[in-house]
Amino acid sequence: MSRLVLCTISVMIGFLLGLVPLRSFALDHDNLDPNRPIGMEDAYAIPKGEIGMEGGVRFNDRREGRTRVTFQPQIIYGAFDNTQIEIQGDLMSDPNTLVGSAKSGDLHLGVLYNFNTETLQLPAFAARVEVDLPTGVNSKGVDTQLTGILTRSFGRLRAHLNAGYTILGSPQGQERPGTYRAVAAVSYPLGYPSSFRDTLIASIYTRQSDLQGQPNNTGIEIGLRHQLTSRIVLDGGLGTEFAGPSDRTALTGTVGLSVGF
């Protein structure tokens, strides 16, 4: 990860910690954040004043090319009611071969706003805006992402829809200038009501390929979030792509840790 990314994250950690009183917050394993542990999220922000520091390691074994490993440190802060701020910087192996918006060392700054809680008539709805700064390897231009998120409960089962679009600030070579992504997912609390420490998540997704003229990447993922303590959540996930370009994912996996302050 570039020195600029590390420096920015360090400064933001100190700033955010200075904004909250010296007391502990509880993390909720049922609150689903991006990549924790799979590529979807729910429509709810973390409570106002809460800070979550998250980190994960993700491997991507492709059908063609080298297996890629990604380290994903992230900070999430409940800045206001129904609003969270996200800061992330990915560090990827084999960075010079990356195409598309995701570049190793880029700094990601995002805001999620929840417009409403779920009612009998309406699902919960949120919007997320992210700006990716070109601080990484071979990265040019500022990329922008906009995502709409719906969450609806059916008893203990929750259904989620994510639909987003990414605009590349400076596409290179055969990279698409913009790509869409759609995810449908369900989450379910295991062991409820006798215990409530685990949430199972499964999803199916499709996204435009990074390069022009190639088919969509389409796949499935499954993950688990486990409440270790009131402030610590562990997560893990697996996935595969059954349609897409020749270098699509054969197997991907994630392990991660979230800590609340």
C-alpha cells in the first residue's frame, strides 16, 4: 500500500478516535458491510458515534493467470444518525496486471445514508457513494461509485438487493469507462432464538467485465459472520464465478475481523 494511503488512514484513525467518548461500543454481526465477508451489504448504517475497524484477507484463484491475494483494511464511522463514513485501502498481489477500477493502493472514501427503516409496506433503503483516489499502482483518474441498497425481512430471513454503477475517471487501454453490478442476497440468523451469534449470508451476482467486448462476470458467494465478543466479529466466505471471461474466478475466499470502539 502506498505511503499516502497508510498516512491518510493513520490520520483518520486518530481523528475519528478523538471524536468519540472513551467508552466501548458493541458490534452487530447481523449488520452487513461491504466485503465482510462477501460482496454485498445491507441498508443499515452503524449507530451514531460508533467506530468499526475491519480487516480481511481475500484470495482469488482465477481460471487463467495467477492467484491474487488482497489485504483490505477499513474504517467505518457512524458520523450522524443513519449515516456512516467508510475509509478503505486495498493492497493486492501482482499489482501491475490489474485492470478496471480496482487498483492496488487506491484510497476509497465512501458515505452510506439510510433513508428509512423497514416498515410493513416498504423495505429499508440506503444509498452509498464512493470516491476512489488514484493513489495506487498504475492508477489514473478519480473513480466514482453509486450504489442503491434494499433490505426486506421475511420473518427471521432478510433479503437484500444491491445495484451499483462505477464510472472510471481515466480508463486505460480496453477498460470500460463504466460498469454496473447487481447482487441479490439473503441472510439468516443461525441458532435463533436460543442463541444469536452467527449470521449466514448467500448471494448471486452479475457485473460487467472490466474490459470491453467480454461477457459479464456472474457468480455466487456464501459467508458467515460470528459474534466472538460484544466488540469483535469474525467473518469468512467462499465464492465462484460460473460465467464470464476466460480469467474469471474459479474460487475466492475471505477471512476477516471487525473490532468496535
